[in-house]
Amino acid sequence: MAKPKPSESKQVAPDPAGLKSATKGEPKRQAVLTVYPPPNEVPAEALMDAELIVRAKPVRGRWRAGRHFTREAVMIPLAALGEAERVAIAGDPELIVVLRLWQPG
């Protein structure tokens, strides 16, 4: 059997964005992924429950804003970070940063 070329193989990640289902007892909501900083049209109340999903590009990981990021996604509540920490994390080219917003759904 021929071995697939690296470009042909697909890896499926677990559901880091929480798109599959809500926990029992929680109201149903839908995750929306967007870039950070968010576009101006995102209402301030949508940012209250928002989270940053952060991964490092380098295999060795990356330190930024007093935290060590690896290639495994880490979810950080936006409210747990100060503005300087958010800017440092979002502005680092060695990190992959996605903003997860929750909308009623």
C-alpha cells in the first residue's frame, strides 16, 4: 500500500472551539471564531464571555505575557487578561491567536 504524501493526509483536531454541543444544563450557544483584536462591529457585551484560543508555532513553545504557550491550544478568558497582555499575545507573530465569541443559539 502506498504511503500518502504529507500534503494528502488530513488531521482532524478535537473540538477546541466548542462547536459540537453545550454542557447539560447550560443554555445552547454557538461559538463564532474571529481574529483578535475583533472587528469594530462586535458589540461590547459579546466580548464579556469571549476567550482567546492561543497556540505556539514553534515546537519548543513560546513565552509571552508571563505564560508559556505550546502547540496545544490554550483557552484564556478575555476578561482574565489585561490590555497590555492582550496586545502582547495578539501581536506576537510566533503565536496563532483566535478569538471565540459566544452567541445565543
